Amino acid sequence: MITSKEFTRRRRDLMSMMEKNSIAIITAAPERMRSRDTYFPYRQDSDFHYLTGFPEPEAVLVLVPGRAQGQFILFCRDRDRSREIWDGYRAGPAGACDDFGADDAFPIADIDDILPGLIEGRERVYYAVGKDRDFDQHLMTWVNDIRARARTGAVPPGEFVDLDHLLHEMRLFKKPAEVKLMRKAGKISAEAHVRAMKAASPGMSEYQLQAEIEHEFSRAGASFPAYSSIVGGGNNGCILHYVENNSILGDGDLVLIDAGCEYQHYAADITRTFPVNGVFTPEQKAIYELVLDAQLAAIDAIQAGSHWDKPHQVTVEIITAGLVELGLLKGKVPELIEKGAYTDFYMHRAGHWLGIDVHDVGDYKVDNQWRMLEPGMVMTVEPGIYIAPDNTKVAKKWRGIGIRIEDDVLITRKGIEVLTADVPKTVAEIEALMAA
């Protein structure tokens, strides 16, 4: 788990990058209504969690570097026994200080009286405008009130600075405690995929396989899936973000499962594709091994000092050449790549950052150039080939094959670590597991 010392270090590191006489403000995630008086399970805003570990809604984090009375201020809900009976324990301002390390904490109901005074006289406000539109309005009302009192000596802030640039660059580089949680998330998710392979059989529904996976998440202590699980059998595997998961798995079909758990706020992201009956057809095997070749080569291309786009370029080259060899594309490989002919079959990039969010924060380019990979970054590698069932440009035997293979890769000083390596992914390994 992330310790209180780690949260303190994060806040200290962020404040060290802020200009003198400044203030940073971050709001908690709101509760989201599901229907009438029921709500979706609450998940804290990722930035707010990263800096505080505080799990409640209706809260505002304020950082004031150099403030003599304390730099870390938290506004939160008051204790309320009647509401706690219905909705669960609240930390309250005292708990915010005792349990979460706040220097000062105040009831959220008092924010109009206290926060404007903290803003007044600060030269800069670090804040992510547009993320919480309701709070944007409150903040601008407070600033305008300070401006209106300028003739009486009130000093409004002179500049707003986007907090995301500093904070998201911090989040991009995972510390050892974060890596440990991501390893655990990867291990739990890998076990869930293995369980799905063992359970799959013709006649099952996609949602039954989803239940096998998500039961394994919960059994192992992961609170949520990190994203909506994708279980696409047959033609559904050609839909990149298919989440209905309500079709029957047919004999001879492939099933594409893209699912990962969230463990203590850190995500895993794994995709595996396998035959429902345990045996690949020749066409399925040919496409699968092409995707696997591309994925393995892309993983080999990841190293500190290489640029972000290199693994993707590798997958494009291998997949395009393979599609030509199989007769699904015709022409010279360099020309096909230049005009993007491969995008009829491979229409997404090879990966993304991974961390607290499954599509995690962090710039992919710096000064308009692909950024260099560095130790502490975690990325996915997920090439795929999707041959639409209505693609009349290819022979019928290829249609409806959708394959993606995805793993999570940590860049280290010594090389790389595949955090999700416990799931079989060669044809032989998958068929042997399913046969057993």
C-alpha cells in the first residue's frame, strides 16, 4: 500500500515545483447518480487520491507552500451520525488531520468563508480549469470578489497555471511502492485470464466468462475492474470497445477478452484471444501468430533511451508485411505503410501509459517530438488485427477474425519487466492449458 510518508513526499515534491507565493487547489470526484436515489460505486479522482489517499467525495485539497500554519489543508464533510448510519463512516476534519496528515482541515460547508482568504495575496493559482465546471464557477466568484476589493487593498491572484502539467509528469514515473501495487494488479488479472481460458466452452455466454474474470478480481482483493471488461466472441472480437458481453460463444469461434483489475487504485490491462473450443483453425492460427510476432518484437524494442513511438512502428512493419504474405494486402510494404493501408485491419496504436488510470496521464510528445522512454514508466503493448465480417475484399475464411494481445511493461534501469507475463500467449501454451 501507499504509506502516509509517500503521500507526504508527493505533496512536498509538487510544492517544490510551484512558484513562490502560490496556491494549488484540487477537487475530489463527485458522486455519480445511477438512478433516482442510487449511486454508482464511488471512486476518488485520480489526482486527488495521488496526493492525499483521502477516499471521500465533497472534498477540496489546498496546498499553500510556505504557509506558517501548515501547507496541506483539506476541506471535507463534517461527521454526521445520521448520514453515517446510512452511507458509511466519514473522517471529518479531525480524521483528515489524524488519519490523512492534513495540517489543517475544515468543514466543506465553511469553504466560502475560508478559501477566498487563502487565495487572496497569492500571485499564482495552480488549478485544472474545466475539470470541475461547478467548482470553476465558485473559484471565479471568489477571485472576482477579491478583485472588486482591490481599492481597499485586497490583492487578487495575477495568474492561473494549469496544475496538470506538473502533477501528471510526476504521476508518469512510478515509484517502488507503485510498482509493487501494479505487479499485484498484473498478477491478479493474469490469474483471471487463465481462469477464463480454463472455463471457456462452446455454448457459454460472454457474460459468464466476464463473471469468471471479475469473480477472480474480487476474490483476490481488487475492488473494481479497471475499466469495462470486453468479452467479444466471434464477430464481436472485431469491435474494439465491445462491452455488451451478451452473445453466445460458438464452437469454432475465437473470444477476445480485454480485462484488468484495479488494485488499491492501480490498474492492470491485459488482452488475450483464444479459441472457445481450445483449438485454433489454420486461419485463426496464422493471424494470431502474426499479432504475437508483432507484440513480442514491440516489447523487445522497449528500452530506456528509445522513443515512445518505436514499438508502434515495429508493429506496423511486421503486421503490414504479414498481411501481404497472407494475401490480405497487396503491394509493396513501404508503400502500403506510407498510405496507411494496414489501418483497414489495425486501426489503433500499439499502447498507452498505465498507472492509476488505465489510460494514464503523461505527455507522449515533448517539444513536438516523441518523448524518450525512461525508467519508472509503465506502458501497454497491444497490437491487433481485426478482419470485419463484412469485409468483401478478403476471402470468406478470414472474415470475423479479431485478435489482440496485450501486456503491461515496466521500464527499469536494467531493461524491462513484463508485469502480466503469467498469462499464456503462444498457440501451443493456450491449447495445452485449455486441453488440460
